[in-house]
Amino acid sequence: MPHITLKLFASLAKSSAENIAGEIKQITLLENDTINSLVERVNLADKNLHLVILNGVYINKEDRPTKRLNDGDILAIWPPIVGG
């Protein structure tokens, strides 16, 4: 089965959906999975996705709905960070 590695950082790692259960998880890909379809499937809120990196490359918000994922990809996601 094809899969990707999903890495969640900061508050996403602490409050991720039960089906992720940690900072780094291997996720089985479904046919034609995109960044957005995977995010929806693992129950992450779009408003919490600030920085999305696929295999070391930043993915713009407007490209995420159509950016297909491939076997072995590494998807890293950071939430917006606030503070002083």
C-alpha cells in the first residue's frame, strides 16, 4: 500500500485527531489523494494549516487542493504561531 509520512508541529502535534495520535505518522494514501483531501481525512482544520511543506518544498495555499501526494512523500504541517 502506498503511504506518506505526515509530520505535525507545535499545537497540531498536541491536538491532532485521534486517528493521527502523535507528531509523526505513516498514512496510507488513497487513490488521487491531494494535500487537502488527506488533511480532511485526518480531521485537521484548514484554519490551522499555516506552513505546509511537501518533500522540503513550501506549498502555497491555492495549490493544496490540487497537489497530488505520492508514495513515500513527507508532508510537514505547522499551525499559525502567535506570541511575543
